[in-house]
Amino acid sequence: QVQLVESGGGSVQAGGSLRLSCVASGRIFTIYAVGWFRQAPGKEREFVASIMRSGNNTYYADSVKGRVTISRDNAKKTFDLQINSLQSEDTAAYYCAASSRAYYSGNYYYISGTYEYWGQGTQVTVSS
């Protein structure tokens, strides 16, 4: 069993920055990869970023490349999503997720079904 709790969301002016955090508890060492997804009202959940246990491999959606950094601290059992230059299109509920699956290809970590553990979400609202 793994539990995830997000924090750090809020209302931010366009062009500003936010740092979202996720705290993991339970059988932490079963986790191989963690990631962030987001979902806006009326839209499907979409991939944002992911990072492997080692921290050597990271993956980002094209829509956020250059503005987003994902990081992981295994000792603290946390992982963060730094978002810079926030745009109105970034407004969404952001979810952290964890996967115990070790795939041979990083492509699998763009897929929500790869992650079996999910947080409840934290809202990010970008305004003018």
C-alpha cells in the first residue's frame, strides 16, 4: 500500500511560479517511478512529467518542456513539480502518481494506467 498527498496549489498570476509537492507513505521502496498529471474541467487527464527512482531519467510533456522541472527526494519520500511562467492553460487539478512497474521503455511513463497509486489532487488556478 502506498498513499500520496499533494500540496502547493493555489491561485497565481500569469507568468508566476508554483512548486507542487507530493508526500508518499507506506511501502515506499516498491515505487519505481513517480509522475504528475493534470486535468482541467471538461478535459481528459494529461501527462505532465515523470521521474524514475534513480532520478537519472525524466520525462516531460511537450506542452510544459522548458517551464517544468520534476524532482525526487527518496530520503524525504517526496517529489516536487516546479512550474514556471504559468499560463492560463496550466489551470487544472494536478495529481501526483506512483508506479511500482519497471518498464524497459520510458514511453510507458507517459500513460496514466502505468501508475497504480494516486493522490487526491491540488488545484492550480492561473489568473491575469
